[in-house]
Amino acid sequence: MSDKYLELANSTLGKAVFAAVGLPDPVPLQREDPNQPHQLRGQVLLGASDGAIFAETIGSFITIAGAEVCRDAMQDTGQLLFDASGIANAQQSDQLYRFFNQHIRSIAHSGRVIVVGCKPSALDDAEYAAVQRGLLGFVKSLAKEIGRKGATANLVLVDKGGDQALEGPIRFLLSAGSAFMNAQVLTVATPVASMEADWTAPLTGKTVLVTGAARGIGLAISQTLARDGAKVIGVDVPQSQNELDAQMVAIGGLSLPLDITDTDAPQRLRDFCLAHSPILHAIVHNAGVTRDKMLSKMTSHQWDLLVQINLGALQRINQALLDTKLLDNGGRIVGVASISGIAGNVGQTNYAFSKAAVIGVVESLADSCAARGITINGVAPGFIETQMTAAIPFITRQMGRRLSSLGQGGLPVDVAEVIGFYLSPQAAGINGNMVRVCGQSLLGA
Ligand code: NAD
């Protein structure tokens, strides 16, 4: 699933032609080094508003992680982090303006902007809450200004108790793993479980279950989680067993051929997990299908089949797992939604319904999961280069790729890295989040 336009724009001849004609020229994104993932490099310019709450702690853990913290100006690769948590009224917002006005030009290719603020609804002071809410508009606009460099901007909002769990999200956003996550918010709250783990192999010794693991995004998720030390149980339809077996053998995982909509699927899945491990660290509900048709032409079969795979099976499997204590005290649930579930899409009433409902699953279970030491989060991928998107007609496919701030589609690994972060013990303060992995697609933004 190669993107010829991106390749051409970055060839020697293409660069000259694209510049002469004025065509958009997206840059290839930097991604994790498979042999040395989760390493931070380069310089981070750290700024803070007056009265900022988190900057000092952030500075110390960035240094420990291996990046150089600068306070005034950078000479080298630029990543910018600004703690705006002290901005409590409109006048003080000029501190945000001045920091970025002065330094944004030094942002590197594939650089990062991170703004840290307080969750507005957790603040008692209305004026303070309003300006903290303003940070989102700022970040979304800045992301649009720097996207042509392959750089991203994201916002971290600290809820009550979230200061204890800030290191995970900041390190993830500074890493190459967040390459295609752009203009998003991560809300961090009191961790629901222990955060102790190795930063380079955070899932060592943990068993995780991934549905739809034979190919596409599910395969990338399985490979990424295995890279991080996990034992993966990959589930896919029996027709894909050969593919699934080969992929699981390659990553030292186990395969479970199973149609997740079968009546006994939740039970079989739970029994299989219990037979291999007394604890299941995570389930990633990735299996999903499209059955596109204008609503007036959609058959009830196209509706029912899709809703059962994308939503019904996910809910039944969650219920079966939550009826046990398999996930308690540190477990993770992740739902794979879609930006279609946020923006809606012509010919996708069934798909958008199911994916919006996946967002609903995350929102409605977050509190009860937290009470059991489990987090539940979701990703909403945008245009990702897979067999699913390769089947989209040429013009629509090109538009899907180009209509984002980064000017390109994402790779399956981009979704996988966000999920890997959710599953890491260091993300124990991230619960009920839904992050778009779409390079700031203009669809529904
Ligand atoms: P894909 O079609 O390449 O892979 C989906 C996998 O799910 C396949 O291996 C398939 O066999 C499996 N599957 C389907 N029905 C199943 C069932 N009943 N039981 C078990 N396994 C089943 O799709 P993909 O592009 O890799 O998408 C993965 C997920 O990401 C889906 O939920 C999809 O809706 C979502 N998504 C994808 C994109 C994209 O651009 N590719 C965008 C947004 C959301």
C-alpha cells in the first residue's frame, strides 16, 4: 500500500517540480527504530507560564529519559513543550503567545509541540477554566501550521491526581511512536494501578489478546505489542487461520481461529486465555469490517452483520471478561473506533453507527473499570494504509491521504504505537480517552 505521491514529492526531481508548481509536499514521518524503541533524543525547549504547576517535574523526567532540556533557545533538533497550567486569565495568555511566537520557527522535521494544561472541568474558577479550554483551539491551529514539516502538536490535560502519572504521556508524545497522532488531547488522572515497568520493554511477561490479528492494523498491533515484550494471543476468522498461524509464530504468539460473532466466542476466548495465563493484561478490540452502501440501498444483512462484528461481539466479549477477575488490577481494554464514527461518512451509516458506539463503550465503562484497576481507552484511526483503504476508489483515496495536516495517510504501526502506549503500565493514569490517529484529518475535526 505505497503512497506514490509522497515518494515522488521526496525524490530529487519531485522536490524541484513540486516547489515550482506549488504542490503540497508532505515529508516522510520519523517512526520508532524497531531495535531501540521508546528512546527520546535531541533537545526539548521547555517553557512555562508564571505559576506553572508541572514544568519542574517534567524537566527532570525528560532529562532522565535521555533528551536534553533547554530553557532559552535550541541549537539542534527542536521539540517544544510549554506548561500553560498557570495561565488563569485572558491577559496571562500572552505568555503562551510569546513562547511560541519566539520559538516555533525552530521546530524540527517530525518535531513535537506539547502544551500542558489543567482539565477545565476540574477547576472551580470559571475564568481559569475558560482560558485552559482555550488551549485546545491554540494547539489545533498550531498543528495546522507545522504539519507541512511532519511535526505535530498535542495537548495534555491534567485532571485531579494526574500529576503523578504525567511521565508516561509526555514521554510517549515526545517519542517517534506518536508520529501520526496530531492535534489530540490526552487527559491524565490519578493512576488506577501500579505504573512500575521497564521503559524499553513495558509489556514484558504480559499476555494480551488482539482480535483481527491476521493482517492490517491488527497485525501491526500484535507485532508492536510483541516488540514491547508481550505474549500475544491473536484472534481471527477460521478462514484466515494459515495467515494468522504464520504471523503468530513469527512473533512468538498464540493463534486462536475464531469468528468473534459466534454465540460461544466469548466463552471460548475466555477459556483459551485462562488455559494459558491466570491474568490477562489486555484485550484490543480491533476486528472490524465495512459494508458501505447508501442507506436507501443498504440491506438489513449489511447492517446486522457489520453491527454484530464491530459492536455486538465487542460488548459480549467485554462482558465475559469483566464477569471474571482476569483483567482486574492493572488490565487494559482498548476499542478501535474510526473518525467515521466522529465525522460521519456518506455510505457508512452502519459503520459510523458502530464506531460511534465503540466510543460510547469507552465513555460508559471508564468509571466502573477504573474502580477495578482497569483502564479503557480508544483510538479513532483516520486514513491508514491497509487492504481496507486500498479498496477505496483512486480519487477518494488520494483525498483521504492529502486532506490532513500531515498530508499523508498513516501506517498501521501508527495506530499500534498509540495502543502500545495505552497498554503500558506507565499509562495507568489514562482512562476514558479517545484519541484520533489521523494526522489531523480535516474530516470532522
Ligand atoms: P482489515 O480488513 O485489513 O483487517 C480486519 C481483520 O479483522 C481481518 O483480519 C479480518 O479477518 C478480521 N475480522 C473481521 N471479522 C471478524 C470476525 N467476525 N471475527 C474475527 N476476526 C474478524 O482492516 P484494518 O484496516 O486493519 O482495520 C482494523 C480496524 O481498524 C477495524 O476495526 C477498522 O474498522 C478500523 N479502522 C481502519 C481504518 C483504516 O484506514 N484502515 C480507519 C479507521 C478505522
